[in-house]
Amino acid sequence: MVASRVVSKGAPAVRKLAATASPFWPKAYLEYAYYVQLFYAIMGGAIGLSTGGVGAGLLGLLAGLCLFQMGPYWILIARAIALPLACGLSFAAVQVLAHGESLFGGSVRNIFAWMIGLVIAHYVALRAGFLNRCAIAHVLLGMMTLPYLKLVGDTAYMRARLGGGISIANPNDLGAYFGFCAVYLVLLGLETRRLWMRAMAFSGAVGCMLVVGLTVSRAPLLAAACSVLFAFRRVLNRGFLPLLGLLVLAWFAYGFGLFDSAADMYQRRGLEETGRFVVWPLAIRRFLESPLVGVGVSGMATPLPGSHTLVTPHNGFVYFALTSGIVPLLFFTAYWVQLIRTVFTRRGSWGGDAPFLAPLLVYAFMLTNYLNEAWMFSWMVAIFATIRVGGVLFDIERTENAIARRDLYDVPFGGRAVAPRTLWSR
């Protein structure tokens, strides 16, 4: 029945039939409630609503609605997030049991919020087009933060950050956020066939890169450049006009001097050593001294040789290794291997989001190797959710097609072919 109808039709057919055949498919209001929660998480402090446990309450309420709605789809979601949940739970257990951290302390509380966010994002990611809508929501939220943008530092070296209690106020977090927006808008401009949308997307990307430049944060700039270059492999196979349009727009922006100030700040910062490359070998050495449980979140800052400066790892993999030992690190590494395998195999080319996934995953991976907890960012969770849900749906569709073909063609002599019931029709 349903299985025989989705044979060889791929992701759009599976999602469309599932949405109409199953009462447990995610409803639109859950996705939009997710965006409301993102708005509160980012802008709550700026609008004076960041009080008490309101954010945790909203997150818990939304998770409860998703769990109530998903029904048998919890199996699909569990398959998609098994590794990150194991990583988060083992991290929390090590912090509480081995290092005496509070169950409601900052890092442990944040890891639980991250796991709850994974459940929500993976469920609403079942809806076709989630990644694009979520990325546009992040772009709009980024525009809302611009009135709070300010430059801090002395006159010789100033960096942009946000005021007003916004959660992405730190220059590095701000640069990573707008770098994601820029990469997505470039990909949107390259993929769309509407000229007006391409012009708007490229213009927005230039504006986002201007903000990244003002933060004088080097990793988002490098990661965005690598991601866009990676995306060009598809464009050059189809034609040169989208690339030419982007280059012309960037040339005009440069000609009008929009990036002069940012370029000057980057030139002054140059190859300044902030301690990251020095601290990584030291942090790894500390991990090897306590490989089973690490040193705990409270003790992860490592002193640099010859100074009293304490530097945190600024690397997601080193962060897990140093703070909680080998078990969470293995789960975290396995999760990334799973994501990479999904994107760079047939699973990654199965759905309508395929042109966006590989470049965005490249950007996310590079940022994960630059910041301690970049993997907690909402935009990165959306990328993970789209990739993993697409991979699981691909496996289900392939299995259902195999069953359908077997029942339709490998029937006993004189028998009657009947397609089986599928996950969607139960």
C-alpha cells in the first residue's frame, strides 16, 4: 500500500505520505513554538523576560508536547539521537558522581537543556523544509540583535559584541552565529532560481559577513570561507552565473569600503596567539593523566607556561576529554562520524535539503574545533537534526522498499502480491 507507493520516490514522497497517513506526524504549531522558544533563549534578556526558570519551563513544556504527540515515532527519534544522549548522560554522570558538580550547576544544567533541545529539534525536523525555515528564523533573530551591537576595546583594537543580556553577546559566539547565517544565505542564493531571492540572499550574506568581520573572530571567517568554497563544487557543475553574481556583489561591498574597518582590525590582530594552540597539548596531557573521568568542568582551565593565564580548551573534543574522560569523548566522536557518514553517502543526497547539508556540516565541524560548547548552539542542533532524521528516514524508506519489492515480486506461484503495512500506516 503505502510502501508500494513510495518505491523509488524518495524523501518528499515519504514525508508527504507520512504527514497525511499518521496522526503522530509533527504538527506545524510545534515547529513554530520551537521558534518562539529560540526567540526567548536569545532575546529574553534584551526584552526583560529572562527571569527564574521561565526558559527551562518553556523548554520542558515544548518537550512534553512533542513526546505526547510523537507516539510510535519515539523509536525513530531514539535511533537518531542515541549517541548524543549517551554522550550527554555520561558527561552529567561523571560531573556529578566523580567531580561533585551540582546537578543543577551551569554545565550539567546546560547539557540537560541540550539533550531536551535535541529531542524537540529531531521531532520537528521530520517536517519537510524544517532546515530552511529554521535558518530563516535564525537570520531574522540575528537582525533583531543588531540594535544592541556595540564596539568594545581601545581605539587601536575594538571588537563587536552585543549588550542587553543577549545570549550570543560574546564576540566569538556572535561571529559563529552570523557566520552560520552568512553561509546559509550564500547557499540559498546559489540554489534558488528566483533572481530576486538570490539578490536578497547574497545581500544578506554580505551584511552577515560584515558583522563577523566586526567581531574580529578568525575561526568563523575561515570556516565560512571553507564552507562556501565547498559549496561551489556544485555550482561550477551547473553554471557560473550564481558565482559571478556573488563575486560582483562582494566587489561592490569592498569598493564602498564596507569591510575597511574590519580588515584593519584583522590586520592588527594578525597572527596573534590567543593560547588555543598552546593549550591543546597541555590539556591533552592532563586528560592522559586522568583518562577515565577527566578533571571536571571546574578544573578544565589550564595555566599557560611562564604565565598566570588560564585558558580553557576551546575545542569540543578536547573539552569532553579533559572535563569528563574517555566515555563521553567516544560517544561524541562516534556521533560526528555518524553525521559525516550520513552526509557524504547516499543518505546525504536523498532529501530536498541535500545541497545545504555538507557545507553547513563543514562549518559546524570547524566551529566545534574552535569553541568549547559550540555543539550546543541552536543552529548547530538544527543541522544535526536535519542530517540524522534524513538518514533514519532513508534507512526506513530503503527497508520498506525492499519489503515491498519482495512481497510484490517474490510471491509463491499462484499467490497474490500484497504490499505490507509500513511505519507510516500503523
